[in-house]
Amino acid sequence: MIAVDSPVLIDLLGDDARAEASEDSLRQALAHGPVVVCDVVVSEVVAGLGFGAELFDVLEEAGIGYLATEARSVPARCSGATSSA
């Protein structure tokens, strides 16, 4: 599985001067296996380009999947929580 970062999508969808290079890289990645984006990438692309829900349609059409970031619990000693024992 290959994860794509937001600059690649912003270049491509924003029709940046680097769009062609980003498209080539994306095609190569798709040829090697599943390609995904996470929720952080989606939010950065939406904020950067103003896309809304239609972004998911664009990603699906391009063969890019969505993989939500998993929430993991943080041990109390790492989260700054204190105990009152």
C-alpha cells in the first residue's frame, strides 16, 4: 500500500506547474499496488483548494482509496495526565 501526501494531490488537482510530474508519480504508484490518502491529507487538500465532498469522487475516479487515521489511546504517563493517589 502506498500513501499519497497532500502536495502531490494539490499539485495535480490545482493544475500546478508540477502537475505532470505528480501525475506520473501517481500513475507509477498505482501500477505497484493500492494507493490511499488519510483524513489529514483530505483536510489539507480541502483547505488548500476549496474542494468539498466531491474530492472523494475525484479520488475514487483516480483509483485512490481513503484510509482513516486510527485513534490510539495514549498511556496516562505520556499524555500529561496526573494522578491524585
